[in-house]
Amino acid sequence: MNQDFELKELGPIKYFQCRELDNANLVVNAFSTRLGGVSKSPFNSLNLSYQVKDKENCVLENRKIISDILNINYRSMTSAQQVHKDKITVVKEEDKGKGAFTPSEAIKESDALITNLPEIPLLMCYADCVPIFILDPIKKVIGLIHSGRKGTELELTLKTLFKMKTIFGTTPRSCLTAIFPSIGPCCYNIKEQNKIDDYWLNEDKYNGEPISWQNKSGLSLDLRKANYWQLIKGGVE
């Protein structure tokens, strides 16, 4: 499990890379910031998502910018229509470039993408949700996960590991994983406790460690820790 990131800068562009994933020399990984793109307020400026009503030509230009920096082909960039559910898509050759130019052509309703094809860059977009990257260096398979509150409750991260194991023969203990920046418990507060799923209150699932805390105005949720424990539960060391 790795959260050791390096902030890289190229002109106005700033993005994070996980050192351990980078050192594997098998995959390009990047978590971009909002800096250095062409989108106008309120999407300023390096917005990569077609799903937030930004101008499509701006999103495409932003994708070209980050692709050039990472030396990947933006035309092959493959993304999904993210819907906060637990559908996992195995990306095949015929999926290459889906969602690269228009949101309607993206992979339908999926919050996790898996592939073993090296020429297909996977893209997920995040606001507060948890980005999880899984690399199987033995089978040369990657998984990219978008896990918000609902996806976490549905154990999307755990299910993605299991799917990699089922489809590609992945051994979880051999995987390299990274949980990239996301919202923390300091800022994720739920006031209506009757809306809280029992998932957040069941400490037995996480070796007795809480993934939620009572505060003066409600309940704070730790999405990052919850997804961390899903990786552990799935066999990642």
C-alpha cells in the first residue's frame, strides 16, 4: 500500500505521481491538479471531465495537454460514465478510445476499469471521491477505481481486486496499490445520521479500527481508510 507521492511541475502544470508505481517501470500514473488548463470558471482550469457541463472543446484540449506531458495518446484515452455504483469493466481492444472525444461514447455506467492492454490509457475523474490504482506487476494488469461513499459501501475496491483475480489470475499480495488524494474525515460530515449505512458503524470488518467518528454535528466518514481496509481484506500487503 503506497501513499508516497511526488509533486511534479512542468510550467503551469502540476500533477502527482506515486513513486512506487513509477519505480516499477511498467505503468504511467498521474493524478492531475486543476492547474494549467484552458477551461474557464467554475471549471478552471485543467478539467478533464465531460460530465460537469464544461465546454467539450476545452476538456479535449486539457486532455491533450496532460497526454503530451505523460507521453500518451489522447485518442486512446479510455474513460467511463461514472455513476457511483459497483460495476467493473474489463477494457478490451474494442473499447480503446471510448469517451476520448464525447461523453456519450464513454463506457457505460462503470466506476472501475481493468485492463491488461498496455496501449490503452485509463482515465477516471474525481472531485472528493477516492482514487485507487492497482498494479499487478506479475500479470501486467492495472485497475483504476472511483470510489465515493456509495461505491465504498458497495465494496467496489474489494470487488475490483476479486475481478482481477478471477479474470487475469492476479495474486493480491503481489499487487502494488496507491490511494491518491481525496476528501478526508475532517471534511466529510453527515448530519442526517438516519441516512448512514450500517457499513460505517461495523468496526469488526476493519480489525476494530473505526472508519467513522461521532462529532458535535453528526458523523465524520473516512473513505480513504475504508478503501484501505478493503485492499487489506482482499489480500494486498
